[in-house]
Amino acid sequence: MADMLHEAPQAPDSIPIPKEMAPVRTRAVFSASASSLGAHHAAPSPDMPITPRRRRPQLEDDSLRLIDDLTNRPMDPMFSDSRLDKRPKSAFRVWSTRAIVFIICIAVGFSGSIIVQILHTDPRKEIRSSLAKELTQQTKHLNTLNSEVSSLRVKVENQSKKLANTTKDDTLTYDEMATGTIPVTGPGITLTIANPLAANSDTTSGSLPRESSSNIRVVTDGDLQVFIQILWQAGAEAISINGYRLGVQTSVRTAGQTILVGVNQVQSPYKIQAIGDASALASAVGEKSQRSLYTTLKGAGIYPQITTSKSITLEAASSSDISYAERAN
């Protein structure tokens, strides 16, 4: 056993590497400081004791070879050479380098902030804003045309009276007031209902109330329809919302994110005017008669207000042409 241990081969100093894979260690000859570099190995001192060189174990695994290289040769020769450059640098070179780096950092930060701002902008907001403005213009134009139609209808009726030389039938007048084709006046009430203060009602910016405040309960077309139905049942003879008279062909509905009365856009606060017995109408839509409805609205921060008036004037409702209906015999 002792002979076998005595005859065992000693471990080599390093891992043997084939000649074709041997690394080529050269200095960074392409750098400007390579010419001034000399030997940087410490010379042995006579007083320094000579220690025997430690033998490295023989490694056969590639992963162990990598660990051995990282442990015993961690510094690249080119990096080691660059640290030996001791030539002094001028103050102009140092400060110019710092100024250039500072300018680059400012440019990168400014560009990054612009990119982030562009990414956070909503391109649909401008489209909604332009469509809202176009809808407002078209609504104004339609209102102008309706006013012209009403004035022309009045002229036609006056001319018909002159030509026929007869008084207008009371039954026809009653029917026209009931259908909303002529203006009416009389006592009644005004019910005002508005969105809660937490809702954003700025439609000019392109962010409509029901879109910017999705978690906030706002007044809907269903709420207006409920109040209108109660008023009709209570004996209202004429009703308008924000000045738009309700006729036989007038609807109250939601189109997209907007409430429309017929084809006219209305916004909060919504003012419902009704002509009839003021006390009966106020009692019908009051909190005592509609407790559950008022409880739901107050829970969302909506508080309807009712006022009575001795005289309310409502304009005629817009009417469309009849193309298919005919008088039955």
C-alpha cells in the first residue's frame, strides 16, 4: 500500500490545455497608452522568504475549469493594462467629458418624459371632442330649422284663416295643444334634477359624464322617463325637458353617453316643466308619494327640487313629416 502511494503521479501545476485552444495573451496594442506600459510584476526581494508554489488539483469537469479560471485569473489582461496608465489628464478633458455626459443625460431624460407623455395621452379624446362639437353645431342648425318650420306653419294658418274667412275650430285647437304642435301656457310645476357634484359634467373636453365617472351614479334617461310617466298619470297637459316640448313623436333616450330629447342633446341639470294642476302634480312627484325613488336617488347624491309656478309657457314640439300614415275613413 505504501509503494502504491509512493508511486502515485503528482498533480500538475495547472490544467493542461491543447495547443489549438491555448489563449493568446497580448496587450491592448490598439490603445494609446500601450506604448508607455512596462513590466508591472513585482520583483522578488532578497529578504522575502521563498514559499513553495501550491500545486493545483487536476480538474476534469468543465464547470470546475470555469470556477478555477474565475478564481485564479479574474482580471482580463486588457483591463489590467488600462489601469497602469498613470499619465495625468487635463482639467479641460475632465470637465468636457462631464459636460458631455450631463448633456446626454438631460437629452435622454427629456426624450423619455416626452415619450411617456405621448403614451399616456388618449387619442380618442380629441375625436370625441370634435364629434361633440359637430353634434352641437348640428343640433343648433336643427333647432333653427324647427323654428323656421314653426314660423312658416303659423303663417300658413294665418293665410288659411284669411282665405277661408272662418274662425278656427275649438276642437282642432284642443287637439293641437294635446299633441304639442302649438305653444301653450298655464300654471304648473318645475322639477329640477342634477348629477351629483362628484360627477364631471365637462363635455367640451371629450370626457363625458358617464365615461369619466363610471363608479358614480348619475341621472339616466330612465330616471327622466319615470318622472315624466308620473306627471302624465297625475294629469299633466304639457311637459318639456330643458325647454324641449314632448310631443307624440318625442322620445327620451340615451345615445352613446348623452341623453337626447327627440334629437336634441340635454345636459345636467335637467329641468322638467309640466302644465296642469300645480298642487296635484307636486304631490304626485313629491318625496311623500315616491319614497323608494327618492331613497335611491339620495343614496347616489341626487336631490330633486320641485317649485310651483302660476304661469309656465312651453314652446311647440318639433314634428316630422308623415309619409306612410293616412286618414282612415
